[in-house]
Amino acid sequence: MIEAVIFDWAGTTVDYGCFAPVQAFVEAFAHHGVAVTMEETRKPMGMLKRDHIRTMLGMERIAKEWERVHGRKPCDTDVDAVYAQFEPKLFSILDQYATPKPFAVETAARLREMGLKIGSTTGYTDAMMNIVVPQAEKQGYAPDFWISPDGVDGKGRPYPYMIFANMKALGVSSVKNVVKVGVVEGSSELGLSQSEYEALTEAEQEEVCRQVSERFRAAGAQFVIRNLEELPALIRALGE
């Protein structure tokens, strides 16, 4: 029996397209004279933000460009330097990127009617979440529990500890009774704003969603849903 669902935040329940961190990463690297692409920026999305920057600096093209601009290969000191720019840039815009995605508020209500608890995880820090959570709540979305990597000694994704913390806080009896949720539309992997996505033809929407769904399945997803409106039916199919 499913007892709880665990959502992510940016790109899943708020911030359609996951644009807040992307914008901040791009501007942070630009401050240091290195232009990064949206695709490069999105690849490590979901990781702890310092690890995200470290991963980007380890990418071959970015590493070569950093060496060309700075005369040396990137190191951990550079991770700190980029993060020092990233964090204030993100803090300055976070409150603008906490709007619930389509169906998030309604689906949360439906799940609660079904007797389910709602947990959440994130790659943001506690300080960042202290901005996002109240803004989302003002607009109708409030999970029963949230935790950031700060709450698990910095061991966020891909470690499972944030999920375990949700289970403990929500009183879930088994990992078999938890559904960890991601969606295609509005995801970082899709990488489109809501207006950009809605401007596509139906055939174009089908194709981009098919591509993202394949990547999700290749990464190990057991089920893939287009949007949160589809979730209650999936939960019922899995057995409430």
C-alpha cells in the first residue's frame, strides 16, 4: 500500500523549467569570464550546488575554457569562487521562481484525500528553501515535510538519505510504500519555459516528451508521467 509520495521542488512542483538555478549558474560562470551553455548547466541538475559547480568545471569544454581564460586548470578554490557568485545571485531571484507548476496544488489535495502523506527533497540549501517554501505556501502548495542536503550532512542526491529522512518524519513503514515523483513537462530535462512548451505543436510536444521520457527510463525511472495531473491515477494503479 502506498503511504506517501515524495516530490522534488524546482522543475517538479514549482519553477516550471527549473530556471532559477540555471540562470544563477550561468551568471556565476560569466562573472569569471567563462560562458556556459544551458545544456551544460542542466546536466548535473539536482546535485548539491557546490557539487554541481564542481561537475561543470570538470566538463571537458568548460575546463579547457577556464584554463584558456585563467591560465590554469580549475581546482577546488575555483569551485568556491564560482559558488560565491552563484549563491547571492540565486538568493536575489528565488522568490520569483516559487510559483507552483500546473496541477501541483490540485494534485497535492487529491493525494491527501486519498490518505497519502506528501514529502519533498531538493538540491537547494536550507537557507534557499526558507525563501521558496513560504512563497510556494502563499500560492497554495505546502508538502507535509521537506529536507535539503543540509539535513543529511551534505549527502544529498544521489545518496538516498533525504528519502529516508522523509520516511522517518512521515512515519512510512517501508520503502516499498513510497513513490518518488518526477514529471516530464516543466522538468529541467525538458528545459523549456511553460510558454515555450505551449507554443509547440501537439506533435512537437509529443516528440520532446518522448525523448525526455526515454532519458528518464534510461536513468532508472520505473514510471514516467507527463504532468502531475496523471499522478493520482498512477497511485491508484499501484495500489493505495
